[in-house]
Amino acid sequence: MTRTTDRLLLLFILAATSIRGAIAPVRAPIEPLYASADLVAVARCASVAQRDPTQAAEQDGRLVALDYVARYSTIKVYKGAGVPLVSVVIRPPDPAWGSPGCRTENVLLFLQSAGSDGMYALADSNLGIRDFPSIEPGDATKQAGLDQLEADCVRAAASGAGAQAGQALRLLGDFQQVNQATVEALSRLPRPPDHDAAVLRLDILARAKPVEYLKDLVREIQASQSMNPLTMILACRVLEDKANGQDLAALEQLVDRLPAQSPFVGEMVVDNPFRVAAMHGIRGLKAASSVPFLIQHVDDPGLEVSYLAVMTLAEITHKDRGGEFATGMGTFRRNPQKYRDAWHTWWEREGSTQFPQR
């Protein structure tokens, strides 16, 4: 992960762990979870109870970590034995949270066998339970496997139901690689009315076909006034990793048009993460034609954008040695003006002639 997505993921984890008394479904790659699980199923919670009702919640004045058993009614099994009811042992990470909530909406469970008594545990304590669209998945008795899970998510995304389509797109966004049928199906869907869902759809398409869809993703980001942090993580990752020479102008426009301060996650992120991600994409391209744009942004109000402009200039012009034009972020943060002045002087003396405006 890059620094941009790393930071956003940390913010999300902080937000998710603030939810008391519940297991918050979060986002992680589907394929490794599926491979590690003994049972993968869509289910609904039927009940939650303390595993040993005689165990005291406190000992010597301190809360004790307790195990709970959540019983889920299965709707469809994608992997493992098809049983109508599964019992999952859960230990909340903080004893103060008390009993986990019993969520009656559809969830997707990734479970591992927890012993000979038929109990299961989450395949990952944080990531083993995920939101799943409330529409019924495909035939519960016939089709299974990871490909069918992907196909059921596509069907839910195409349902037209706003919340359900959004949940399906979030799951599809967690597949490390979607198949061609998914790409074709999503490309035929009309733009979802919700910005988050629209960005998620384009994120999936841009990862599969960046040449065709990255510009559309940039335009959708520019139009968004608010966005779920998890959607931001995916979109930033595509901007950083999938850009090519044809996308340079779109990335530059994203940096120019979006506010320096993130409008989505408040004061915890000073630089707008989309601008930073776009700058990472520009840095990866190292195009000589971007030098005039980069010179304009060495004084950018976003410190990380300014730093990336300095570093990209140094790499394009091969002035990334000796410390006069480039340095580490810590040194740059202490005295950014030193490097900004060096680049402005270079531009006035020789750069504007070597790299004229497009």
C-alpha cells in the first residue's frame, strides 16, 4: 500500500473500532479470506449468548474477556458443508464492549472450524464478517464457489436497489481480480445515482481496464462532494497504480481542481488524498511534459503535494542526488522553502527553456 491508502485505512480502522457492542464489517481482499476459510456462507444472525453463562464478567475489579456464541441461519453456502445453522465463537477485542450485536441483515461469513464440537470461529477476527445485499443470492442448492459468489454480487449490483447495489459493489471492489464477465456486466450498468456506488463501479472497471475507465473515475471523483473513506482507499489506489501516459492531463486536472484540504475526512488528513494519489500517479509516469505543471505545484498549499512535485522534478531532471533539489520528507517538512526556491531558480535560469509549456 502507498502512504495515501495506508493513511486512509488507518482512519477507517480508528472509526470502525469506535463502534461499541458490534462486529463492524470492514474491507479486505476476498480471495485470501476465501482460501483460508472452511465455511463461506451468506447468513443472518439468529441469536447471541455468552458461551459460559456462569463466567463472571469481572475479576478483582477488572473486566474479563468473555466468549460469546453467535448462531447464524445460513441462506447460501459457497464453500464447506451446507448446514442450516452455524455457531460462531466470538471474543470482542475490548471486554467493555459487552455482547456483540446480532445483526439481522444478510452478512457474508468466512469461518474456520474451531474444534470437534461443530463450533466455528471467524477466519479473521476483524475481517471475517461482511455486509451482503439483502436480496436473496442465487439458487442456494446448486451453485457454489468463488466464481458464483462474484456472480451473485454482480446480480445484486444490477438489481437497481440503491443500498443493495452499493453493498454488492463494495464486495466486488474487494476481489483482487474480477473476471471478464463481471467487467462486461458492470460496463453495461447505468451510472448509479449514489456517488460512492458510482466511484466503486468505475474503480472496479479502471483496475481491469485503466486505459478505458481511469478518466471516467477522475471525473466522478471531481463531481463527488462526500465519500466513504473506504471508497476513497480504492479510488486512490487506482489513481496511484494504474495511470498511464494518456491519463496525465486528467491527473493534473484533478490536482488543480480539487481543494488542498480534504473535504471528506476533516482535519486528520491535511492533504486531499485524491490530489496526493494523483501526484503519485504523475510521479510514476515521470513525463517530461509535466515539468511546467510540477513547477507550479512546488508551492502547493498541500505539503505532501508540494513534496511530490519536488521529488518528481528531481527524478525527471536527474537532480535527485546531492540534496540541493531533493530530500526526504522529514527534512523537507522542516524547511520546504529551501527546495522550492532552488526549483524556481532552476526554472528561471534553464528549466523554462528545456521544458516549455505545452
